[in-house]
Amino acid sequence: MATVDCVLKLGGSALTHKSQLETLRAESLRGAAALVHKLHGAGQRRCIIVHGAGSFGHFQAKEHGIASGTSARSADDDNLRCGLCLTRLSVTKLNHLVTEELVSHGIPAVGISPFGTWKTSCKNVIQTGIDTVKDVLDSGYVPVLHGDCALDSEQHCCILSGDKIIEVLAKKFSPRRVVFLTDVSGIYSCPPDTPGARLVDSIVVGPDGNMEPPVLSSVLPHDTTGGVSLKLQTAVNIVSQSHGTIPVLICKLDSEAAERACLTGELKEGEGTTFSFAES
Ligand code: ADP
Ligand code: IPE
């Protein structure tokens, strides 16, 4: 199978104003599209893009309890279905905007929604739409997936984060690198708005999945997928499962570092966070 150059997460916090309902950061989206255009121009044509929800989806999901599905209510609840539909309308609206911006930058981007093909059981992925992603890539298009609602065999539905989707994609495609672009410069020793927070340049993942140095994190109340702690877990899982052969980098979307991370898989000191595997 031809190599995938980059799996790129465009974080919902970077693409949207996360605390204002359905508010796009249009400038950041343009920057993201320009970045993908550069990657394409540099010959990195086999990229998979996954974006988050930000303020398109999290509010509706939170309001209607989509992440816990029927585990917290009656199994035959039309309000739950209605909430799922509203959440999907919101995330697919963002997917349209992201795909549209990429296409207007000359990228052959095609939006692919996970709902219906990706399925979970107790929130664990049990079925994926990987074959579709592969076909789309092999035909010369750039797949644009997104965090979405998923049907769940035990609790009717749940929220499938873009970060979890990326973990599955990394396992299947063994890309050259996985890059998370977010609204802060990388992973900090503690929440970035806390006094004394320092950017962590490098995190070493041990054989048992522990991180060195350890970090403290916080999450917004309406975030339904766990915020940065899920991203950390995803990074740890990718590095552990690939024994460090897939580098994982986290940096700011609106930055020069983002371009370097995607093009070379490397970051300079102070530009972001790189995950590596501990040598035994
Ligand atoms: P995205 O939507 O970009 O995928 P998240 O919103 O899930 O990302 O996580 C990024 C947010 O996590 C940042 O806005 C940041 O304020 C918050 N955060 C909390 N703790 C940390 C930490 N230790 N390091 C980095 N970010 C953190
Ligand atoms: C959330 O996806 C999907 C929803 C339907 C709410 P993510 O977990 O990938 O979104 P962000 O990046 O945190 O906004």
C-alpha cells in the first residue's frame, strides 16, 4: 500500500471559537487550507484530514446527552434521536465549511462522515469506514473526516472524537507522521492559562504507556470528548502501538511550526510537543 504522508487533525478549538455556538475562526480555517495546499505542492498528496467539532456539535451533544446515549435514560427516547440529528447537522455544517475552503484552495478534498459506517460498543470502535477512506485516497482525493456521532450497540449512540478516529487511521495506514493542530502551542506542564505553565517540548512514552514528564490538564464544561486528555491518550497509544515508528506532533494551527511539523515531522525547541517512544 502506498504510504500516507500525514494524518492531520484540525482541532475544533483552533477552527472555531469553542465557547460561542457555531462560530468559525475563518482566518484559521484559511490558514489550514493554505497549509494543506503547501503540503500538496511539496508532493505530500496522500494526506488524511480529520477535524474536530469545537462550537459546531459539542453544545448540542452536551445538551442532549449524546455521549452517554441510553446508558443514562430510556432506550426509546425520541429526544435522544432528535439531539443526535441536531449534533450531526452542526458537525456536518462545519465539515462542509472545511471541505469548501480546501476545495477553494485547489485541494481535491472530499468530506466523509463517520456516522453509519463507524460503529461502537460501549464507546469502543467495533467497525470502521477505513475501506472507504482508502478508496478515496487511492483515487487521488483528500479525505476530510470529522468527529461525529456514532451508533453504539450497547447505548444506542455516543460521540466518536476525531482523536479516536485518528488512532484507528494511524494503526491502519502507518502514516509518516500524525500532526495535531490546536489553539495553543502544544502540551503544557499544566493548563496553559495556569501561572507557571511551561510548554513541554518532548514527551517520552514508556513501554507501559506512561508519559515523561507527566502533565496536568483541564477541560471545558461543554466538551463532550474529554479535551486535551483524550488527545494525550491518543498520542500515547499511537506511539506505543507503533513502537515509536509513527512520530506524533502537537502544535498551534496558526504558526510556522505547523508547516514544519507537517512537512518534516520535526519541531524546534519552543515550537510544540513531540512524542517519542522510550528505548528499552
Ligand atoms: P482541539 O479541539 O484542538 O482538538 P482540545 O480543545 O481538545 O483541542 O484541547 C486543547 C485545549 O486544551 C486548549 O485550548 C487548552 O487550553 C486546553 N488544555 C488544558 N490543559 C492543557 C495542557 N496541559 N496542555 C495543553 N492544552 C491544555
Ligand atoms: C467531537 O469531535 C465530535 C462531536 C460531535 C461533538 P472532537 O472531539 O474531535 O472535537 P474537538 O476537536 O474536541 O472540538
